[in-house]
Amino acid sequence: MFPIRKTIWRGMIVFALVFTTAGLAAASSFTVSPLTLVSGPSPFASCTIGSSGGSSVNYVNTEVEPWVAVNPTNSNNIVGVFQQDRWSDGGAHGLVTAVSHNGGTTWSRTWAHFSFCSGGTVANGGDFDRASDPWVTFAPNGEAYQISLSASADLLTSGILVSKSSDGGDTWSEPTTLIRETNAFNFNDKESITADPTNANNVYAVWDRSRLPTDQANLNALRSFAFRSDIMFSRTTNGGISWEPARAIFHPKALEFSIANQIVVLPNGTLVDVFADFKGSGINAPGVFVKVIRSTDKGATWSDPITVDHLRSVGVTDPDTGQGVRTGDIIPDIAVDPNNGNLYIVWQDSRFSGGAHDDIAFSMSTDGGFNWSAPVKVNQTTNNAAAFTASVQVAANGTVGVTYYDFRNNTPAVGVPTDYWFINCPGGDCTNSANWSETHIAGSFDMETAPISRGFFLGDYEGLTSIGSDFVPFFIQTNSGNTANRTDAFFTTVGP
């Protein structure tokens, strides 16, 4: 995520909330395998490209914002992606790909040419100072696709790039550019990519494209009723040989801003795109919502937005100092049960604490996204500590799993102990908070060791997938106190 998104978020929302807290479940019998270190020394450490000057800081050897996918033709083949060497003011030196061919026991690292530091050139289309927002997906034939938001250091040039691997992630094609723009009025941001599990030829890319009434440096633009953001979409229907021209599938004519788009595919082939939708501006903002749009023709046409519920995050701060902690506060995550088509969404929300802190809200749909259950709190945090950056996934047996961070173990001592958790619901009535149970994954580690990018930063999202009945978290934790190697990416499995 680049800084424009956080500025918009902080400038657009003020809420007063009074809600009650739901009941919670006891700990589960799920077990966690030993953590495996995935990342290593930065391959881009010697790169000097990407500074925007001034106070811009590069955190060499930091890894943030991971995503993960498993090869459906070979579950031993796992591919994870993450930002490598995060900049304080947006993006990273490049995106690293971690590859395992033995179920996560060992990992190798490679990368696509999404930035100068990672091998991008004018000739191959990767001539960008920075790369961000990594995402990876596998098609049903075992071919992998990853996507990047690539940009210039001054953020005036932005592009969405896609690369393909036909060997399980070991090597990657030269980038295909879906869009590239150089102006002060548009910025392409927060992309994701989804291979269609019902058709190996179809892969879908989606992102947001801001339409600013003036240049991005003028914060008054964010209060203007001319501010807009479109949902942009491109697809390949021939296995990545070519991609259709990028086009807006949601083009608001009033002040409205969408972000964090992510597509899932129902068993019948219907596409469902989830996103956060901001309406209004400044102190007059009427609200932020989680919404979905649907396509029954593989993305050719799309429905009007369907509201899931309000998104009422108040953000996260260091409980000791009040410094910001940058989290997935405007990033809903979605998963689909490939057997019955049930849809599940999680997001950060403060309604359960009366606006005091964020918890993890959960809602589900049993009719393809037309109707959604009332949100319930599913994190097991009970001491008024913030819970944040949730991911959701469904196992083959229908169990729903969610991961998240929280500060429940913080004390007045120096540092902010942070833990990573897994909760699960065995399917069925997951709208009852009592049907969720909890397993500890990792921590405590000190959040204050994380790189700073508009707050302590591990990523706007973390990876979570499944293999059979097991869940596969792919996430970041800090190396407490080690400022030469602040963070690393880790892999584990969680199963019954």
C-alpha cells in the first residue's frame, strides 16, 4: 500500500459507536507445526535506486505484506510473495517469491522483474523505482501468476504488472503491463489477482484507480466532492498469452472511493469482488462500507454494489506511546467454500467495543453474495486490546479459519508484545461466536521493531491458504530488537 490510501482513510471517517460484545469460545485442539523461516538476507541490499529524497528511509532486510498460494496439481508446491526492503513512504525495492516443492520444509527464493532493483528495465517493462502489494494465485493446471503495483519514487507514475510461472514459481516471465500512467490526477493501487478454478485459461486482475481533482500533494483534494475512485479490471482468457485492456467495472459519479478489491469464484463460476467503499469526505463522511459486486459471465458485466455492512475501524495505535500501527483496517478479506459456495468475509471493526478499539468482524452469505449475516466478533481477545489484520480461508472439509494479530499480552514494560492467532469454526453456523475456537500461532514479538511506514508496519494483509483439512498461515513477525533485520516471513501449518 502506498501513502495516498492511508491519507484518504484518516481524512474521511469519524464515527461514534455503541455496540455490545458477543460471547466467546474456549481454546481448540488444533495443533501448529514448528515455524519455518522463509525469508533470508535481502537480494536487493546493494541496490541504490528508489529514494524519493528528504526523509525517505529504506529498511533493508525487512519483509512485509505476504501472500501465499498452493498448487492445486501438487500440494507440495507452495509459492509465497512479499515486499522486500520496505520504503518508509511507500513500496519496496522489489517483490521476492519464496518457493517450496516439499510442502514448506525448505524454500528457495526468486523474483519477477517488477522494479529496477529486481531486474526491471525499459526493455522488459519493469522500469519502476519501487514495487508493492504482492499477490499470487495458481490456475487449476498448475500455472502460477503474480501481480505487482509498481511505481516511481515520487508516485506520479504507477503501473499494474503481471508475471507468469509454468514451473511452480522457480522462474517468471517478463512482466505484462495491464496499465501504466504518469500524471498527478490518477493513481493505480491495491491490486489482486485470481485464477479461475473452473477454467485454467481465465485469470482476473482487479485494482482501484483514483481520480483526483488536483495533484496528490494537495490534501484539500481529499475533501473535494470531485474525488472519485474506480474499480479497474482486466482478464486473460487464454492463459496469459494476452490480457484485455483495463476498464472500469465500477465508475462512481458521486464522491465515492473504493479500495482493497479481491475476486473469488463460486463453484458455479460466478465471480464475486469484495471491496471497501468510502462515501463522502472529511468530517462529513457518511460512512465506509464493505461491499461486493458479482459477475455471472466471467467478468464481462458486473452487478451494482451489494452492501455487506458498515466498516467501522478506528485504526490501531501503540498502546504504550500512541504511535500509529499500520494494519489492514480498510482491507476486508474474503473466502469461498468450493463445495457449497458459502462466502465468508472478515474485517477490522470497533462496533463490539463501542468504538474503543478494533476487533475482527465476520459475516457470511449462503446465497452467492446477495444477502449477508449480521457481523459478529470472532477474535478471542478479551482484555480490550486491539485485534487486527485478519485473513480468512476455508479448508476442504468446510472448516472456516481466520488469522489475526493482537496486543493482549502487552504490559507497561518497554516494547509492545504482539501475538499471531488462528481461530476456526467447523462450518455450519459460524455466525454464532460460541462456535469459534482459538490456537496460538506465534509470538510474543515486539511490534516496535517493525519498519515504520505511516506507523509500525507488517503489511496491510497476511497470507492464509489451506491444504486439505490443514490451514497454511504465511505471515510476518519482527525479530525483536534487531534493527538490522527487523522482520522475516514465516510459514506453518495448523490442523486438527
